[in-house]
Amino acid sequence: MREIKRSEKAGLPPRTLVHIGHEYDKATLISLIDYNQDHFQEKLIENIEDTFPFRDSRSVTWINIDGLHDTATIEKIGNHFGLHPLIQEDIVNTEQRPKMEDFSSYIFIVLRMLNYDEKRL
């Protein structure tokens, strides 16, 4: 694993997506949950573009991306769904502290993933 230091972003213009945190060699995994009162759908997504039709749906859609080091995928989905470029920068910064921001068309929440490590008891 290779750790990217904040200094690698120094000198780059704003809105440049650079993953900050541990680099993983796993492939990006995209899953989607879409539901309303009449239906529920859960599936794995092959290409990020397959999520694009859900932007204008009247249902609730959760798109989960495991692999935030894949900045091209984050940029594609962020641009399509109208996420502010600085929010996209926050997404690829895995060292970002927890926070919540309420925008007119979406709520951005940063939380740490909870996990149980038996070895650290």
C-alpha cells in the first residue's frame, strides 16, 4: 500500500481530483439501491454510466462506490449528478473529517466506516 501525502496536491489548481489516503489495488466496486413505496432494487453496477438514468427518477437512490482512489469514476458521477467540484475533492480525500453539508438538491455527509477488528481488542 502506498500513502499519498497532501504535498502531492500542493500547487495543483482547485478542482483537481487527487486521492488522499491509502492506495488500494482493488478494483472499484459500484452498487446501487433504488426504492420507493412500490419497488425495491439492489444490484451491482458494471459502468458508472449505468447509474445516470437514476438522476431524474422519483425514487430514492443510493449509489455506493468502494474504491475512492478511482478519481475518474468519482469525477464522472460527480459531474453528471451536479456535485460541486470541491465536494468531489472532499470525496476522494479519505482523511476528511466527518461533516454534513446541506445543498439545495443534495445532502453531503462524510462518515467513517465502522468495522470490527478482533485483533485490536
